[in-house]
Amino acid sequence: MHVPALNALTQADQELAGLIQGEAERQHDTLRMIASENYVSQAVLEATGTVLTNKYSEGYPGKRYYEGQKFIDPIEELAIARAKSVFGVDHANVQPYSGSPANLAVYMALAKPGDTIMGMALPMGGHLTHGWSVSATGAWFRAVQYTVRREDGRIDFDEVRDIALRERPKIIFSGGTAIPRTIDFPRFAEIAREVDAVLVADIAHIAGLIAGGAHPSPVGHAEVISTTTHKTLRGPRGAMLMSDEKHAKALDKAVFPGLQGGPHNHTTAGIAVALGEAAKPEFRTYAHQIVANARALADALIERGFDLVSGGTDNHLILLDLTNKGIGGKPAARALDRAGIETNYNTVPYDTRKPFDPSGVRLGTPALTTRGLTEAQMPQVADWISRAVDAAVKDDEPALNTIAAEVRELLAGYPMPGWH
Ligand code: DSN
């Protein structure tokens, strides 16, 4: 059963309550390995499901356009203070609705339409909002894109520097969505300084690792930091922008009134709770365990003949290139899902297949770490992945069902917040 219990909802709308119960049970019974997903704590769940959703509060604490902010202002101030303390930054804005609007606010604060900006190409592991052509950021700005080396799947800083010197971008984005390796913020900062660009670190995927000391921080290197709050950071779906004092005003103005109206106060409260959790010593253990799990899983997958982009991982994610397994990423991800292992199909660098039917599958360890799994279970997880991919190649549905039952049996021993 979902916790908190959905009593009123079940009375009012049985159909919807049933769907939510179903999703909670699915999350409980599935090895959730989408690298950008997690399980929030019971406390975060509670904070996001409160009467705060009823309140409008356009503006910022102390400068609102609506009355009745006696409790909303301190809630937002708490979230801001915790963000500043956890990440060691001068300024934090906790209002962006999610990662894409947060990044759009960065553009609005630092550039004008038509200006040159630079980011990692989406098929190489970057994010849509780092200037990819189908995104508004690629349509409204002149985006130049860096890649990774074909041989080892890592960022080629000589290429980054050459492009930056040639194109003189106003903004350089570091970070992305499918980068299995440590991001070298000092090296990016050196290049940004050389061409007088603002370095932005999009730490959405690794924010929890940074907060927990399991990935180097961009603070002191990137002038602006953008992050979602719901990935490794384990908060509600939302985002934050952080910076030094120099960019604080422009970022705030870009978020509101530039792009958004009233902040989602229930989300702000959830972010405050999550940041409170991130400041605790247990969070450091969790962050390091995510990385230890990913490394153990990478080793076990390599032993089973899998080809990992860049040959392994330094963080929470693994990008499998399934070309040598004779199956595309999409049918493999679909089969893994039927085997109780939730992933997403993903392009790999220099993919010869199409984005909607690419060669890769992306795996992450944040959610299963939150469930309590450690390195001890990673060979078993790799075994299931290997058996499921083999079963997909042979179209062996019963084998997938067997794996799903084994996964359910293991997970029964690992509690999930939000389900009892
Ligand atoms: N594309 C999302 C992910 O990494 O799953 C982030 O926007």
C-alpha cells in the first residue's frame, strides 16, 4: 500500500487512486536503474503533498506580489540557506520548475538570442538544453558543440579549447546526461577564462554525489551552477540555480519575472527537506555507495562481455553499447523492463543507429542504492542484465518472467519509502 495512505483519494477517485497504487507497487517490485531517477524519502513525499500547493507567491522572500507569505517566506529562505550551505555557494535560487527552465534562465541571464553558446552534443552525452538543434536553445542561439574521443569516449579538451578559441562562445556548458566519467571543472574553467566565456556547470546528474563528496565540486570553477533536485540529490522534481554574487541578480530576474510566475511552494518545501537530508553524514555514505555500486556493476558487466562506453564509470551511471550483443538498445531496454529491470535506451557516442532506435542502454545505481543494495548484490544484478539481454536476443519470454520473479524476491527484503 502507498504510504501515506490514499484514503480520501480512494473515496473521491478510485480510478486514479488505483493507478497511483499500481505505480507504487511497480516501483517497489522493479530494479529501477534509470540513472536520473531515485526514491525520495517519506519526509520529502510528505512535504510535497501539503497545503503549500494552494499558495501563490510570485516574487522572492520579502518582495512578493501576493499577501499571506508568513510561512512561505521562511520555507523558501530555509531552502535557499540549505542550498548555500550544502554546496558552499554565495547565491541560490530554488524556484526553477525543472532542469530545462533552469537552463533557459541561464541563457536569459547571460546571453542574447543569436549569441554563440557551447555545450556537449546530445548524442555524446550532453543535454538537449546545452544547444542541441531541436531544443529552443539550439534554435534561438548559435550553438557550437563539443564531442568525446572516438577511442575512449572521454572529453577531448584540446577539441573543446580549439572550438572555444575559434567560436568565442558567451557561455560554455559542462555536464550532461550520459557522462560516465568525472567532469574536469578546473580544465573547463581554464578554457572559459581564456575566451572570456561564463562557465556553467550543469550538475543535475551528479548533484547528490557532489553534496556527498563523491564527485569534485564545480564551486570556484564554474560561475553558474544549474541542477535538478530529483536525481542523485534525492529531492522532489524541481531545480536550482546557484552562483557567485556577480550573477545572482541576473539569474533571479531571469527566473522571475523573466520566465516563470509563481514558484511551486510544495516543491520548495520538498527541496528544503532533501537539502536537510543531504547535510547529514548518512548522505555521504549514500553518495559514496552509489559510486561503489556503479563500479562493482561495471566490473561485473565487463566480466560478462559487455562493452561500456569509456570502459567503465567514475560516477553513478554506465552506458552500455550493445552492438557486440547483436541487439539494439530499444528492444534490450524493453526486454529488461519485462524482466523487472527499468532502464532507458540511449545513443552511444558516434552511434550508427537512429536516436529513437539507438545502440545503447543507460544504467544508473542511485535508486537501488537508496533501496539499500550494495556491491554484494551487483554481480547478481549484472547476471540478470546479461540473462535478460540474451533472452531478448532469443525472444525467450519465459526467461524474462523468471528474472522478474527473482528481482521481486530480492527487492522484497529492501524497504521502499512510500510503500508498505
Ligand atoms: N534527460 C534526463 C535524464 O538524464 O534522464 C534529464 O533531463
